[in-house]
Amino acid sequence: MFGILIALLSGALMSVQGVFNTDVTKNTSLWVSTAFVQFSALLVCLAAWLITDRSSFGALMQVPHKYTLLGGVIGAFITVTVVKSMGMLGPAKAAMLIVIAQLAVAWLIELFGIFGMEKTEFSVRRLIGMLVAIAGIIIFEK
């Protein structure tokens, strides 16, 4: 249950952040606002790390799959694409398409066992769920 609440909070925060970042971009530029978002996130993370567990930083060099360290780079492009999509489509349409893309890619990662994730079997029920979600976007837009 706690995982569900955290996921819902994450989605809500992403939507609010996208709106905030889009507004900042209108007054600065795409890359300035993205840099500010990433820099402020760095400051928050460093403060939390200093308060909690300062012993784990060296463990970064022990990460077995070095490509997974690119999460921050991906995060910068997530910020850029969220800002652009919300500015072009509006928050609701952008968020719906972002969530569908997240769901589809996450399912493919599980289905094929990509990036070390446990491989799952194909499920017609999941496919139907994906199609229903896509249909929901179409209905929402009409």
C-alpha cells in the first residue's frame, strides 16, 4: 500500500514540477531552467546525503553496470522533454502521453528482461490494459 501512495505522490509531483519548469523556461531559456532544476536537485540530494548516510558515496565505483550511472544524464533530458511537451501540449495531454510512454517502455523492459530486470511472460491482460490506457487518452482528447 505504501508503494502505491509513493507512486501516486511521484506522479503528482512530476505534474507540478513540469508546470513549474515550463513557467521558469518562459522567463529564461530551456537549458537555463533545466540546469537550474538539476542543480537545485543536486543541492537537495547532497544535503540529504550529508544528513543521512555519508558512507555510501564511494560505492558508486562499485556499481557493476556502469551504464546505469547515466540516470542523471537521462534526468536532464527528461526535464527538457517534459518542459517542451507541456509547453506545446498543455499539462494534461503531455502528462497522459508521458505516462503511456513510461508504461509501454517499462513493460517492454520487463517483457524482454532488459537492463538486468527479471524477465516476465507476455500477458494478454497487460496488453489489453495498455490498449485501454491508450483508448482513455483518445477519449480524454475528444
